[in-house]
Amino acid sequence: MRLDIEASIRCAAPVPHLSATPKAPRLRPLSPLALPGVVLSAVLAAAAGCGNNAAAPPAPQPVATVTMRAQPTSLTQEYPAQLEASNTVEIRPQVGGILYRQAALEGTPVKRGQMLFEIDPQPYVAALAQAQAGLAQAHAAEAQAVRDLARARPLSAIDALSERELDAAIAANASAQGQVKAGEAGVKTAELNLGYTQVRSPIDGVMSRALIRIGGVVTAYTTLLTTVYQTDPMYANFSVGEQRLLQVQRELGRPLDQHNPSQRQFRILLADGSEYELPGTMNFVDAALDLRTDTLALRLTVPNPKQFLHAGQFVRVVVATREGVNVLLVPQRAVQVLQDKNYVWIVDRAGTAQQRDVRMGQQQGSDWVVEEGLAPGDVVVVDGTQKLKIGTPVRVQPLAAAAAGAHAP
């Protein structure tokens, strides 16, 4: 009984410290008959007090999990890419003047040789007429020189004309012939300049925005009128990292070369996630890595017969890396990153959370390929990891069922 009373005293709340010792109250002695009741009350109080201070076990944390199962998968790799016209031509005039007419509409397909703009031809028509008049005069002077030389030769033969006069006639004839050639060149140049007033497209393509309006002054070989893009086919430019490049070359057993590419098919994903209907073909591999990014530039040729693709558009290039291999896939959000290591939370046989170091491979959509650290049958926590500690008891719910419950009305 004494031990029970001491236990009740130990479990009782501590007495606050008093600055002055109060005068002890005068106690009335208990009768022997009341002693058992007092002892019983003390024992009950001790039991109640000690019971309230006992720690309750933690409640299991609800988590959503997936069970690792090897499944045959066609692994793919995605690369960001940007589309580029396979040929881009800046349209600049070859003669200067005032822009007289725009013959093609902006943003429309044009054919090779089609006229796009016309520069005021009047000055060049006048220049051609002047060159033709000069040529006519040169022809007349040449005819006169030929006649003079024809008369001088017989006279010189009978000594009726001095040698000096004969030489002068010969020189006049040669000069007249030179003037004719110069006149012919002048006419040809004037004709070319007149033809250059009609600015034509050198390729089949699509005409971009006109940068000079009607009445604007243009300078030969300087003023940019517009740009014509050849959009069928298109180019898709992207880069691969050095490690991935080495992996591909080991798989192929040779260097990556556009003249002897792999048989992998390159698919194009558009900005909205849809797949472009026609695949691409590799047509360029750069000779050196970019030292700033440690990547190698590659380029695909993508058919564009319906003009669905546009220059400057951002897409994703998807290429198959391994076909039909058995791999373990884990959702990316289940993988935790700590410095240079990756780990996941797993549920052991006792129903508690434990950490497991893992080594991840390539990404596969929203999943990640597990290279090391997990085995078939392991239960991996995907959602609910925020409150987990090593040894925390958990209440497991499969990921698909958890997602269905979250979306239930």
C-alpha cells in the first residue's frame, strides 16, 4: 500500500514554486476506519494520472503506391527541335529606283521565275533607247569607215594616196568597229537593267511579308524587299548530348553519319502533343560538338506537302532507342533527389516506409526507367511522401485506386 501511494505521488502534477512558505494548515487526524478509503482514492488517482501520460501509437500515413513489374516496352528518346525552311532566299533588287508594283501576295506560294515586284521601268526604258541610238550611230560611223578604207586601198596601190593617209583610214575603221562593240554592250546592259526592274523569285517557296511599300525608294543589292522560304521539305534541327551520342555509336558499331544513318524512325510531335503524319529522315550530322553545350547538332528532313509546318516552329523529335525490352518503370514524381543521388520510398513487409537508393535510366513519358535499386514485387510510394520518415507505418492504396477515389464525386 505504501508503494501505491508513492506511485500516486510520482504521477501527480508538480507543485509550483512558492516565493514564501505558507503556514502549514492544522490537520485533523484520520480515524482508522477512514484510512482504507483514502488509500483506495490515492491508488485510483495514480492509475488515472499515469494513464493520461502514456504515448499513443502513431496513426498509419495514407500513401498511393505502385508495385514493380517488368513489362515489355519500346523505349523512346525525345529531343526539343526547331523547324527551319530547307532554303531561304532574301529578295533584293539588282537595280535601284522607285518601287512601282507588288505582283505577288504576301504569304502565298510562288514559283521559280514568278515576278514578285516591279521597279519603275521608265528610266531604264529611256536608257535602253539612248543605248540603241548610240549603237545606230556607231553602225553608221562603221559603214562610213569601211567605205573610206575601200577607196583608200586602190589609191594607195597606185601611189595616189600616201601611206600615212592609208593608215589613218585603217585606224578610223578599227575605231568604228570598237564603237559598235561598245554600243552593243551598252544596249545589252540597258536590256538587262530593264529586265531587272521585274524582281522574280529564284526558287519555289512561300513569300514572306513585303518590307517596302509601293512608292518606296530601293537601292540595288542593298534593300531587302522580302524573303522567300522553301518549305517543302522542312528541316528539324536538334542536338544530342555527348553521352547519348556515345551510346548510339556503340549500338550502331560505327560513327553516326548522315550518309549511313540508323534505321530508327524519327517521329515529330507538335506543340499540342499530336504527332505529325510524316516521319523525318536524318540528313546532317555536324562534324564537331558545340563546346558551350557539349552537344552534337543533327538535322532531319521532314516532308511538308500540305504546308502544315512553318519555319521557326518548335517541335519534339521522338526516336526509338530499344524495342520490346523488359524494364521496370516508376512514375517520375516518386523519385526523390538528394544532392547527386536518387532514392524512392518503399513499403517493407512490416508495412513501414523505408528509403531505397536507385539509379535511373532514360525518361519514358511521365515514367522513369529503373536501372538499379528496385526489383519486381517492390512496393514504391508515389504520392504521400511528404510526411514519411524511416519506419513510419503506412496505409497502402494502389495508385490507380487512389486516383479514382480522388476524382469521385
